[in-house]
Amino acid sequence: MTTDPETPEDGKPRFTKSHGRIAVRPSRKPTALIQDRPDLAGAWRAKVITLFPNSFPGVLGESLTGRALQDGLWALEPIDLRIFGRGKHRDVDDTPAGGGAGMVLRADVVGDALSFAQRDVSENRKKWPIVYLSPRGKRFDQKMAQRFSQAEGITLLCGRFEGVDQRVLDAFEVEEVSLGDFVLTGGEIAAQALIDATVRLIPRVLGNAESAEEESFSHGLLEHPQYTRPTDWQGRKIPDILLSGHHAKIAEWRTEQSKDLTQKRRPDLWRAYLDDTDPVEDQEL
Ligand code: SAH
């Protein structure tokens, strides 16, 4: 049987259309020549292997990430795992070897999907990581988002049921990444969270470039509290200092607030911050 997605058995195309402007590139129509489009060749790309391709772009199609997708600052290619399924019913899973509850995604099916995803990208995992979203993985954090945003793109494998056959994870040198210490039904929500956090670090995706730099985690501290109008809400006032117009004092107040919050809420981050901070530099804050 064939697993070549270009020639499915019934001849019907099964690929979900790619999202974002980069999707127009393979078209033979000369639109690229007659329209003023940015060169998308270097745009960051996310390929997502999933049994639920219709759940993409999902929330990523909204707001800043959605606009950036439209503008070709990044591109999304959902890959339907079902296409690579075996037999008449295109089965993708089977019972776990050794017994036990649930089903496991087959190594051959996932392997074909991964080979397909990697067909036109770098073999160098630093340039193009392959990630399996998994509760057993390394905990996702801002540093990892930064690393992924500096790659050319990423391939994400969304698990379902009990997970994926170990052999395919080993063979493709797949990195396992977890969203946190809880169990989701599938990898799709985790993949969207990972993409969201990564895409917003790509230059020009956030309207104001500074906002990514001042956020929680960017300096190892949680963000200070934020306020906006009305200045008096139900008797609760915005702290006077923020209305003083004294920028140096405001910055100092915010740093103090950040430190207080981090110390109280996240002693782990606070310890890491103290270890990382050069004492001379700290005095200048
Ligand atoms: N049996 C597995 C859980 C499977 S949950 C175990 O105990 O480790 C089904 C799928 O949801 C997983 O394959 C994974 O892709 C996704 N998933 C569940 N929890 C996740 C988490 N915390 N982070 C990332 N992906 C998760």
C-alpha cells in the first residue's frame, strides 16, 4: 500500500491547507509575481503532526499571532497523521506491547509522518528541532521558547491515547517537551501554547518590540503589577508613583515590585535570580 500523501488511494487530496502566506509559495499561479508580497523564504515555520489538523491554527489565528501569520512572519503546516495510517481504515494506533490499557501510536505510521515533515528541512536538529509534546518531557519555559524562535522552524508531534511507540522517538532524535505536571488528552493544546510563546519572540510579531523584553521571566523575575484607567476604581487607586511622571522612580518601584513578587511566589526563580545576578550590576538596579 502507499503512504505517499501526494497519491492517496482514492485520489482525493487529504492535506489540510497550510496557513499563512507561505502557503501560496508552492502554487503555480503567478500571484507571487504580480503582488507585492514579502519574501517568505526565511519565515519561521511550524509543522504539526496531528490527528486533528482542523484544530489549527485555532487560537493562533487570532490577535497578534494571527496577524503575523497573515503577514507571513511565520507559517503553519498541519500534517494529518491519518494519511499515513495503515489499511482500509488507515489505522494509526494499536494495543500496547506487554498489555495494559489504551492504545499507542504506531512507530511505522508516525515514522512516515515524520519523514514527510522533514522532507524539505534541515537535518540539523539545532536548526530544526523535532518535538514530541509529552508529560514526560523537559518542562517548557521561556528559555526554550527563545531557542525554538532562533531555529529555522520546528516539527511538533501531537500524541493521543497512551502516547507514541518509543522506537520512533529514538530513531528521529525527538526532543520530549512538557507543558507542565498534568496530563492532557492530546498534544494539540500544548503545541499551540508552545507555538504561541515562540512566535511572539520573532521580531515584528509583537507590535512593540520592548514588551517582550520587559515581561515575566525575561530578566529572571516575574512582572510588576499593571494598572490602567480609571485612576480610581471603586475606591481603589492606582499607586501615586505611577502617576508622578517620574520615570526613574517608576522604574525603581517596578523593579522592587518584581523582586517582591518573585520572592513571595516563586522562591525557585528568586534563588536562580540571586545566583545569576552580578552583585555590582544588582546595585545599579
Ligand atoms: N500515557 C501518557 C499520557 C498520554 S496523554 C503518560 O502517562 O505519560 C496523550 C497525549 O497528550 C500525549 O501523547 C501528549 O502528546 C499529550 N500530553 C498530555 N499531557 C501533556 C503535557 N503535560 N505536556 C505536553 N503534552 C501532553
